[in-house]
Amino acid sequence: MARLPRYSIVNQPQHIILQGRDGQTIFHQDQDYQYFHDCLDAAAYNYRLMVHAYVLMPDHVHVLATPSNTDSIARVVQSIGRNYVQYFNECYGGSGTLWEGRYRATVIDASAYMLDVSRYIELNPVRNRLVDKPQDYRWSSYAHNALAKSDEMISAAPQYAGLGASARDCAKAYRKLFKQKLSAAQVQEITDATMKGWVLGNSRFARKIEKLSGRRATQLPKGRPKGS
């Protein structure tokens, strides 16, 4: 079956996942994480991708971002492919790509899901039992979003900026959201939508995205059609 085309809708937030090929480790030491962060930061600036949240896991990466151009995400991923992969292969004697096929991504209804997806991303190290608390993991946007520690790569989404009158107020309100855990159903919903490329939103939102993108945004009903 032919692959569905990418979503390329300007000013529509997307949740993006890059996975290591065959589950391989893509970060071995702090300098690797830092170099990837710098590659992402530079590419996001050059290709006008506003990054709202991210986490760099040992074998995969999550990014929540809004493209300002139709090709912002694709060009950022291509830039990382050129720069970080070359760096990694030179450091560790590898060859070829690091990534498991194409990157995964889906558009999200920001009014309903922006802060949930942001928390989903920053809680990834906790779900994977790397740390007990999100603030204990260095390579994510949690320190910026929840603790008001500056990360120049991060752009505040309107939903985040609306949490308070100042950066400190926003961080305090955002931090309080973590007192209520995401349910297993919420985690599965976000994961499935991103991995399968279906929109994260209700049916009205899906119809809007289908009209804007010219592609199917939800899974077809299962089962054989009934006979007449």
C-alpha cells in the first residue's frame, strides 16, 4: 500500500518522532546529546520551525513543533540527517543512516492537546524508567518549560503562554500540570496517532485537516463493507 503524503500545513503543530535504526543507540555520551541539540536548534532557526518541547532519548527523539513553511519539518530532518549522522559516524565508525525509515509525525489539535503532548514528551524518560522525575533528565525541554531555565531553542506555544503573565508564572502553572499523570489511554492515543500518522483531534478537526492537506487524516473503518 502506498504511503500517505506528509502533512505540510503551515502554522499547524506536529508531534515528530525520529527513531534509531533497529533500536540502536543514537546518543552515547553528553557531547552527542549536545551536538544533536545544537543541530536541531540551528536547523529550526534556518528553516523556521518553532520548537515547543523535545526530549532526546538514548535511541529516539520526540519534538513538538510548529512549521512556518510547508517544508520546515522535512528540511530540519534532512539537515539533522546530514550533520548529526555524519558526526555520529565519524565518532563511532558507523556508516549510512541512523534512522528507522521515515520520521513519524502527525498534526495535533493544539487547543485540546498541546499541553498534553508537551507533558507526554517530557515524561518519556520517566515512563522509560531512566529517571524518577522529569526534572532529573537533562536532555529535554522540561527545565525550560517547567523551571524557567532558558533554552533559546524553545518557542512558547500560545497555550503555554496563556498559563501566566510572566515566564515564571507560566513555568509554575505548567509544573502544576505534572501533578496529574497522563492516563494510559492518553499515552496510547498520542503514541498511536503519531506512529500511524492519523490526526490527534476530534472528527471535526480531522475533516479540517483533510481539507487543508488533501489526504486522509483518520483510519478507514475496519471490516468488509456490507453487501447490498
